[in-house]
Amino acid sequence: MIELLQFDFMRRALIAALLVGLVAPAIGTFMVQRRLALLGDGIGHVALTGVALGFLTGTAPVLTAVLVSVLGAVAIELVRARGRTSGDVALALLFYGGIAGGVLLISLAPGGSNATLTSYLFGSISSVPVEDVWVIGLLATAVLGVLVVFGRELYVLCQDEEVARASGLPVRFLSLLIAVTAALTVVIAMRVVGLLLVSALMVVPVATSQQLTRGFTSTMLLSMLFGMISTVGGLTSSFYVEVPPGAVIVIVALTGFVLALGLGRFIRRSRPQESTP
């Protein structure tokens, strides 16, 4: 591990990995609780259009991805809430439109090709520049700040939307807040695990924690720990094995889920059964 820190690109990669491992499962806990586990995938495809727009306009792809992802997240939430289109159909529209927009715009960019999008589709954490690390840090701070300020209200919304509405909470605003925060998280994670795998890092650590805990807060905190272990462990393993880090990070996360599944069953069986009168 010490020799990893001798390389500048690995130090930047480790910082980015820790931030992603911390933030992705945090917002993912709310998404899983509200049954929006695939929202990250939909926004990830829209972010591809944002990346391509950055190359077309000659601006930073990460920043244009933020803009387009946020607009896409707002659009999907409005369609889901106001229109007659169901949530899964609306997500499908994001999938297809995002991919088509990305391929079209990158083909129009000077010197652009589909290969240009590869590092964003599958992640390229070892080539993250200093500027992207700062952007990731700022976005991660914004996401965690939203969760700290609105965490209680978001929890009520995710538990029961009708109860949240009856309690006088701004349900529409909070729903949009979850979607926008998820969009920022997708952009944060795209250079680490790639847009095609970003949703896994938002969902798998949460599913892993659910095997071991019951409370909402404990599930979130444990999922954040599992997320950081997955990103750092996957990045370290990929350095020595020389394989793409994004795929290894997801494999490590899935391995943790399998282990937690077995451990959770063992713990539940080991608990003394309450006697019935």
C-alpha cells in the first residue's frame, strides 16, 4: 500500500476513490429505500450526453456532465410525478435518449469518436487530473451537505410519501432534491467506476448493509464504510493485477454482498427465538 502513494496519479486516484466510496452509498441508501435503485443507471446514460457535449463545445466534460445530468434528473422526476408515464418507462426514455445523444454529439465533435467516451463509460481513475479531483471534492461536499441538512425530511419521504405530504413536507421539492443529488453523485463516480457501473456502487453497498443491520442510519453508515472499502480495495487490487479498476471495485462490492448475505443468515439463526405463549 505504501508504494502506491509514491505515484502522483495513484494519490489522486485514492482520494477520488475514497470520496466516491463515501458519497455514492450515502445517497444510494435513500434511492434504495424509495425503490429508485435504477435511477443511477438512467442518469448515467444522460451524463454520457453531457460528456459528449463537453467535447463538442471544447469545455470540461465533467462540468457539462453535471449540467446535463441535473437537467435529466429533474426531467425524469417531473415526468414520473406529473405525467402518465410510469417510473420504469421514464427511466427507459433516459437510457435510450442518453446513449443516442452521447453517440450523436461525440460524432459531431472535432476529432471525436465513440472511443473517446470509453474512459467515461468504464472509468479511468488512474488518469484523473488534479482539476477533476477538486471538482469531485466540491461535488462530494455538496452532496453530503444536502444529506446533513435535509436528511430527516428525506428519510420521512422515503419511508412513506403520503405521511410526508400529510406532515406538511415539500414532497415535490424533496423528490427533486433526491434526483439532483443522485445526478451529482453519478458525475462524481463516473471517472472511478464508469457510467455503466456507477449505479452498482450506489446500490450494492446498501444491499450489503441491509443484510447486517435494520435501522436506516446504521444501514447508511455501514454502507458508506463498505463503499470506501470497495473503492480502495478495488483500486489497490487493480494496481497490482493490472486490470480496469472500475470492474474490480464492483466485483469487490459484490463479493462483500455475498459474504454479508451468509453472515447475516448466520447471525439471524444464532439469535434466540422468542417463545410463543
